[in-house]
Amino acid sequence: MSNYYLLIGLLIIGFFFRLDYSDRFGCIVFAEPIFEFKNILFSAISITLILLSLFFQKRKVKLTLIFCELLFWIFKFSFFKGGYVVNYLGTADPIISLFDTTTLVLRLFIINSLLKTSTNQVYILICTLIVMSMKIYFFPLPHSFYVAERKYQLESENTKNFLTKGEWIEIKDTTERIRIVFFSQSAVIYNLQNEDSLFFNNISWQIERVFLESWENSKHDYCIFEYQENGKDTLNVYFRYNDEDYKTQMTQKKSSH
């Protein structure tokens, strides 16, 4: 019974200190809200299943509930748990990894006792270390990260395909209208801030946003191009160039390139 109480206590601590579920990634440290939906949901499911397993009397029911909670933990651990690629070295957070190791051991101890097997606890510890080593060294990023990254790449590709269809021209009643032509790896902007033409040989496609930069004679030029679609082939555009902002509207002129 002590393993049950210790596990429940750790899960409660894990909820309040964002150890049971964490979004931590990279070297930027930020405060994770305690009452975030996923944090509440994941901790509530685990604690509820373990409490039910604790209070039910029939061994098969207890075993079924704790085993379901273990499967849920594996799902959460694999698909959503962050905290294993943090700080400048991209290593696991020692507190989070220690928390997961301890709670996994307790889960396996409970299951082992309910099965009434004579399995040596050393083997349980070895099994736990194997699972944690797989996470730390081979699968540190949650599967949801790869799903989100793939979605971002697809949407960025959509931005590229949309903007490279033709030349974009400022909607303005003057001959000095801004024009911009996007290619897959470069772009040219005409008549921006009294510059006849600006060539950018490096381009980063993002979601409804393009970052342009170039190096020429040790001079670094950059331009941020953000847009929102406003009807067919019409954009609300925001330029940031030389630390100055410019907003306008542009429309598309089909080109042959």
C-alpha cells in the first residue's frame, strides 16, 4: 500500500511543479502555468486511475486499473512529455527525468505485487533504466513535436507556393509602386524606401511570413515580409526594412517565370 500512497503523492507534486507533464524545450526557460488544460487532464487521469485501483478490493480490478494507467503513462510519455531536450546542451532535465524514473519504478512495483510474482526488484530497476535510457538517448522529443514540425513545414511550403506564383505589386495610384518577385531561394524588391532594387539571396519561408536577408561587402540587409490574404490575389502586407515599418496592400500580377 505504501507504494500507492507514495505514487499518488509524487503525482500531486508533479502536477503543481509541472513534472508529470511539461512542454519544456530548448535553452529558453519559461514559467509553465499549473492550471493548463493538458496538465490538469493528464494528472487527473493518472491520479484517478491509481486512486480507483487503490480503493477497489478485487485484485483483478486493481491490476486492470493500474495497468491501464501504466499504458496511459507510456502514451503520455512518448507522445507529449517534454523536458528531455533542454538547456544549451540539449540534455534531459535531471529533475524531470528523476521524477519519471521514480514514478515508473513505483508503478512496476505495484503491478509486480498485484501479480504476486517472485520477480526480483533488481530486474524491475533494470527494466526502468532501459526505458528511461531509450527516452533520453534515442527518443528525447515527444512524437507531438514531430507532428507539429511536419505541419509547420507543410504550411511554410504553402506560403512558398503561393508567393512564387507571380509578381506582387503595390495597390497604389503612382508609378513608384513597390514590386516584389519571389523565387524559391531568393527575392527582389523594387521601390522600397527609395531603393531602386534590393536583392536578397537568402530566404526563409514561414507561415504567412518570409524572412529575407543578404550579405554584400560585409553589409547585412534583411527584410521581414508578412501578409494576410484579403480576397483573391490581394494581400495586406507589412514590411520591416532597416528598422522601419511599412504597411500597404499588394495584388498579384501573373508572371512567366
